[in-house]
Amino acid sequence: MVFRRYGRHAERVRAVDPNARPVDMNTRAGEPYPAEPVGSDPYRRDQTAGEAYTPGRHEDNPLRRDRRDEDPLRRDRRDEVAGRDREAGDRWYDLAVADDEVGWRSRTRVVLSPMAAPSIIGLFGFMGATLMVGAWQAGWYGSTNTPGIIWPFAIFFGGLAQLVAGFYALRARDTVAVAAHGTWGAFWLGWGVLQALVAAGVASAIPLGAANSSFAMWFVVLASITLMAALAALGQNLGVSAVLWTLAAGSALTAAGFWAGSLNVQRAGGVLFVISAGIAWLVASAMMFAGSFGRTIIPLGEYSREGNVPGGISMRPLQYRGGMPGVKVGQ
């Protein structure tokens, strides 16, 4: 076997002695490795730990006599197996100390951290806050004092829950969930803080139908990020993509409504927010049922037949064909 070191301190290729052994801690550099200590040969079974082997010592042992008088073919077979064990041990030793690509790959291990889909809590949190604020924005209930009652719920359920889901989506390597939950979790935290400042008399309220370009810019940023997330979600399933498409459209209409001071456009944006929240509720429920029953209960618009047929198994626990044995990306 040949080892090679890469990098700034490159060394020349050196051949490894197959009989080489690790340097003993009590041996100084340059000295040969000490002889095999007595009683340490794992392949020698005719000695006890700490006792030296002496030929003829166990001549009176009937087990030793039986072993000596056994069939030569059986003895040769045992010696052959022991020889293969020694060769296998030498190969594993070479791989354990190798610093080339083969050695690194032989020592690679995959450690799994199983977790549920982070978007379950993320979408439920998004649904709760978006449904309450969107329905109020659409004019379906409430008054001008409604935001002062909603903001604690929006901060903790819409903001904090989505941020937690976004951080756990990093571990799940779900890029769409990271972008969507991280963005909208931060928005609901900001919206809740704004309404808290209004309730405390520190900031002025922004009524529906009023023109406020500064507040409209909030939704311009949200619409642009959500649009890209909706495009990326097409690579996962149509359910998550539908949540983000309606959310991006609602953000765009809300931005236009606050920019122009149009109450009707703002109300149209609120209706789209409610529709997005309803789809999010359905998608989060489908993910929860799939994780609980291990098969499809509510179709999510997957690109496989099993993912759209109730009772089908769309998620395989071992993604070997994807090059990641034991790892499942995202949902």
C-alpha cells in the first residue's frame, strides 16, 4: 500500500512495510519495535495470559493430546482460517493508519439524527398567525383594536415556532423550509413587536386603507423571497409549492395596497393569506399523518404515484440510490 500526503507540506511517496507495527510508547525514535510480549499473541491458544509458552509443557493435558492427534485435514483447515484472520487483521491495520483517499473512506462513518419533518410545526405556526391576521385584513372580523389582541399569538406561534422549524430544517437539509420558515418567522416576530409598540403608545398605528410606503416595503421583501421559495418548492411537491405561491401573491397585493393606499387591494391580499393558511394546514396535516402511519394518508402532490395514493409509501427510510444510505433529505 502506498500513502501520500497532500497539502503545503507534501511528502514523497513512501511504501509501507506490511510487517510494520505502531511505535511503542516506551520505545525511543530510531529503535526497533520490541519483541512480541509474552502471552500476547491472540492466535496462540495454548497459553494463559501472562504465562510463557513452553513446548511440551502441556503434554499431559488430554485436550492437547486430542488436538495433536486430530485429523491433519482439520488441522490444516484451522491453520488456513487462522492465516486468513491474520491477513485480514493486517489489511485493517493498514487502512486504520492510511492517510490517502482509500484510508479516509474506510474510516468514514454516517451518524444519523432522526427527526420529524420540521415543517409540521412550522406550517402549523404559519397557519395560525396568517389565518388570524389575513381574515382581519380581509375585513371578515375584528376592528382597529384587533392587532393589539393578536400580536402575542403572532409572536410566539407565528414567529417563534417558525424560527425553531427553520433552524431544525438546517439539520434536515431542507432548503425550502429554511428559507420560508426563517423569513416568515422573522416577519411575524417583527409584526408582533410593531403592534406591541403601538399598544404601548411608542409607535403610530398603520390602519388598513392608508398609504404607507415604508410598511409596503416589508411585503415587497417578503414577496420576492417567497416567490423564489415557491419556485424551489416545485422540486419537492405541489402542496408546499401551492402554499408559497398563494403567499407570494398575497404579499405582492398587500405591498401594492399599502403603497397606493388601496383598501380593496389590501383586502384581496388578506383573502390570499387566508387561502395560503388553509393550504398550509392541509399540508402540515398530511406530513403529520405520513409520519405517524408511515404511509400516505392525505396526498401532498408528490411526483411519485405512491405519494399521491392513500396507503402508498412515498418515503423510504434508506436513501441508498440517492448516494446517502440512512439519510433522508428534507421531508
